[in-house]
Amino acid sequence: GFEDTIDAEIGETITIQLQLLDPNTNNSIENASITYSWKYGVDSINQTSPGMYQTNIALPDDVQGNYKFELEIIPENSTYRTKIYSFIVVIGEPVVGGSQLPNILLWIIIGILVSIVSILGVFSMRSYVILPRKRKKEAELLTKTQRFKDLRNIQAIVIIHKLSGIPIYSKSYSILEKHKKELFSGFIQAITTVGEEFSEKEGSMLEPKDSSKSYGIEKIIELDFKYFYCLIADKDDVRAVFILRKKSSERLKSQISNLVLALNLK
């Protein structure tokens, strides 16, 4: 809350003026309900212009001492919360010589009140600042972890000479390690044949379950065999076959394309 003091003379009329601003847009906050209360009464502070609120308080002629004033600000827009501020008015005898110090202090307090009221806008920061930052961090985390997901997705790799069908390199992982080498090689040959037939014939039975897209190479297709996926990439004399547990990501397809292109460099 806000705590400070205003010096005033007995019987003086003091002026309270507030300006409500949204800290994000700097727009005026209009139609707020503002009331003040102290020992000798309760009254409202009216809006004199958009975002500006002012009232004049006539102090009693027979009152002297320290009195606490409380301001309750209730914005019309539910985006902001109700806030309560308070300050102390010190009522004393008139100062001989017409010192302007009380008036200076009054305007200082008014300026401080205007600044503190802007705290209302902090409650709208969640929608415009906090949530976008959270989504950005989640996207960055997904980018960092995708490479590890791609590595775990690969079950076997076979690099084949496209024309002769001779395996140039092969590597198997996970459950495929339990199979014999001959059985695995025959399986890859069968997959390759299916891939060739699919690329030459549109409307085949596997067409609804595969995807074909260019990544800078002749072709790259992905076949869905229900229990696993087969990603085939061709470039000139090289054919790369990847056995996957799940459907490949766009990042994995791009990396495989770069690999096949690198193998064809002369």
C-alpha cells in the first residue's frame, strides 16, 4: 500500500487529483470508481476528463492532528484488480509568512499517487508477457530434444547401391538385433522392391499410408507398415533405407537427405 503525509492548515481545502494509466499501452483508464474515507466522512472522487479524477476536501475549522485517508480504486474493466492506498494528512496551525511548503508536498504526494496507480496494469502482464515467454521456452526445449527422439526412433539403417542392389553399409538396433543377418538383408530387399513399385505406380494399396516429398534429392518416401515405418531416400546410385519405430519428423527427413547427398559427392 501507499503511506505518506500531507501537511495542511486548519480549515484549508485540499485537492486530490489522480491520473490512471495502463502501463502497457499508456492509455487512460476511464470510468473507474474511486472513493476516499477518513474519520469525518466518505465521498467519491469524480472523473474530470478521460483518466483524470479530482476532488476538493474542505477540512473542518475545529480539527487538528494526524488523520488517515484511504483511497479505494475499483476499475470498470475486470482486467485490473481493486486497489486500496492510504496517506496521512497532518492538520496544523497556519504557517506564519505564507510558506508554500504544504502545497509543494501536496503536489509531490499527488505525483507519487499517480505513479503507484499504474501498478494496476501489472495484472494484465500475464496475457501479454508471461505466457508468450513460456511458449517460446517450450518451443526451444522441443527443438533441443527432437534430435534425441530421432535417434531413438531409428531401428536399422541400410545403404544400398541402387543399380546392383548390393548393400554398402548396414546397421541394426533394438529388436532387429535378434534376427539373423540373412533374414534382415532379405527383409530390406523386399522393402526396396515395394518402394520401387510404389514410386512407379500411383494408386497402389500403400498409397494412403505413405508420404512422398523432395528434400533436394531424387525422392524420399515413407511407408507405413502398421508396426513400423520405412523411410527410403534415393539419389543417383545410392539408396538409403531407414527402419523406424514411429513416423519420421521433418528434421529427420532433412538430415537423411543431407546424408544421401553427402554420399554422392565426388
